[in-house]
Amino acid sequence: MKQIQTTIEIDATPDEVWGVLVDFDSHADWNPFFSSIEGSPVVGQQIKIRARKPDGSPGMGFTPTILDVQPGSLLRWKGKLLVNGIFDGEHVFELAALAGGRTRLDHGEVFTGILIPLMGKVLKGTEAGFNAFNSALADEVASRREADCQ
């Protein structure tokens, strides 16, 4: 098992952050880690995700299944490589309200499967991608907030 966990504080409410997070159609415009997400955040639904390499070129595609949706606080999905047990990942976004209308985003993934020992370089890049995602999400929330105020 390998776990990646990242955290960022965002100057917006959990509902504002949630609105950007689950606006899957817009991810191509702002998300440096996922170039596209197709589908809806509905438990049991399979979504299609295309990753983006650090240089911006298209990366691997995968089709995780949504496991849990709690609007404004939790989005969780699980993907796998071919079949369960080879290389599985359970991805989690948890939002928590902080004082002053701010939000803490805990963004992580737990990887399991027989290929974990061989995936060190990929997983290191994944952590950097999560951090880039978090920063871009915060920027997109701020941008939308600013646009709403004008």
C-alpha cells in the first residue's frame, strides 16, 4: 500500500470550492493534472478521466467509479488497472469549513496492488500533480469568486 496525502487552505467556503470541484466540464480549462473528466459525481457512476503529464501533454486515461458523494464535503472514487489487485487507487477530496469562510481541502489517494513496488516514479509525480491540482483549484475558485463580484 502507498498513500499520498496533500492539503491546502482555500479562501472560499466549502460550497464554493465544491462547485468548482464537481464542475467536471470545466476541468480542461484550469486543471493541470486532469485534462478532462467526463460524467457526473453520482454514486455508482463510472466517470472517464484523462490525466495530463507535467509537460502538459496527454497522459493516461482511466475510468474510476464514484464511491461517495457528500455535497460540500466529500468526493471519493476508485479506479483500477485492468482488474482489481494489480494497481488500484482510491481517490478522496475532503472539504472542511474553517473560520473566516475558508476551506481546508484534504486531497489524497491510497494505492494498493501487486505493482505498487514498481510504481515509485509514477507515484512521486502523482504527488506533485496533486499539489498542482490543489493550487489550480484555489486559483480557479478565487477567479470565479472575483467574477461573481463584478
